[in-house]
Amino acid sequence: QVQLQESGPGLVKPSQTLSLTCTVSGDYITGGYYYWSWIRQPPGKGLDWIGYISYSGSTYYNPSLDSRVTVSVDGSKNQFSLKLTSVTAADTAVYYCVRETYDYKSGSYSKYFDPWGQGTLVTVSS
Amino acid sequence: QSVLTQPPSVSAAPGQKVTISCSGSSSNIGNNYVSWYQQLPGTAPKLLIYDNSMRPSGIPDRFSGSKSGTSATLDITGLQTGDEADYFCGAWESSLSTVIFGGGTKLTVL
């Protein structure tokens, strides 16, 4: 079955760059059809969609984070990565990598996320 | 930004049925598909329902979803103690061009 696993530092200093990598097994990132996304969840709070990279390498980010986010892919390692610049305490969260299914049908958008990685807590603190 | 509104908590006894609501607007639920996720304590969310009412393989038919106008509903029948979790709804928000989620509903099985 498809599995995703996040990796990266658990502690980042304010104003620095948060960098995480997601390793995918059981599917090929560049194989087609799916998008590969990042979603975060601040402690005790709800879910916040960050953005995706598609199988073709195109990207789309949450407009509220667009100026600070970059998602990239390394097809040779079947990994995709997240970089978030100029972090503050508000960026402290559990970060999940997920496979996103997208469709546009009958004039409506369908987007859902499955499966999810186990998540990794990133704390922004000096 | 939780543009989708969910009750903070619901509760019911084992074996009973519970309904979790997700209220939005024409720019999200009203014109796009809804998904639902279950987050057991200390774990990652898991997809329960997609495209308003479709269940992925492996999800029991005790879980069902529906949509009417600008609201969606998740029904769970035959409640089990293992269903205690946070439940989130999600949809595309056309005015913001982003995916949004509800604030989550904590289900307690008494």
C-alpha cells in the first residue's frame, strides 16, 4: 500500500527556514494523476492546507502562505519537499505530507487527501 | 481560517447514532465536493468520506456522508468506543482558491 513518511528538524529558530522531506513508497510521485501536498496542524487546532506539487512538477500554494512556501520534487528518490521561509511561532505545528486527489466535474471541485504521513512536529523557538 | 463551521463536540452512547454537521456557503460546500476525516488521538487524520458521500475501501458502512445546499453531514451509526476521535470536514473554497477545513468536532462515546 502507499505510505508517506516525513523527515526533518523538529526545532527551527525564528526567521529561519523550515525544511521537510516526504518519502513516498508504494506509488510514484511522477507517475501521474495525483498531487502531493503538505498540510499542517497547530497543536490543539484544526488543519491548514499548505500546497501541492503535481506529478508534472507544477505547484500551487495556499495564497496566505504563497510568498514563503516552496514545494519541490526529487523523482529519483521518490521524495517531495517543503520549504517555509521566515518562520515565526505561528508556524509551530505538526506537518503532514499527503497524497491529494483532484478532480473537476459537473462544475465542482473535488479534492481529498489519502493517505497521510504520520506527521512530524516542528517547533519554532529560539 | 475555519470557514467551515462544525460543532466543537458531540456525544452519544455505544450503539447509538450521532450526526456531525459542517456548515459553509455557496463558495465552498454549496458548489464543491466535501470530504471527511477521522483523527484518532495522537494519530494522523484518515479519509472517511470523499465526494460528499463516497466511502474509500475499508471504511465501514457505519460511516455515511451527505450534502444539502451549503451544509454537509457525517452520520455514524452503531457507535463504538473506538470511534472516539476528532472529525474534520474539508472542501475547496472558490473565493480564496484554497482548500479549507472545519475546526473539528470531538466525538465522545459515553
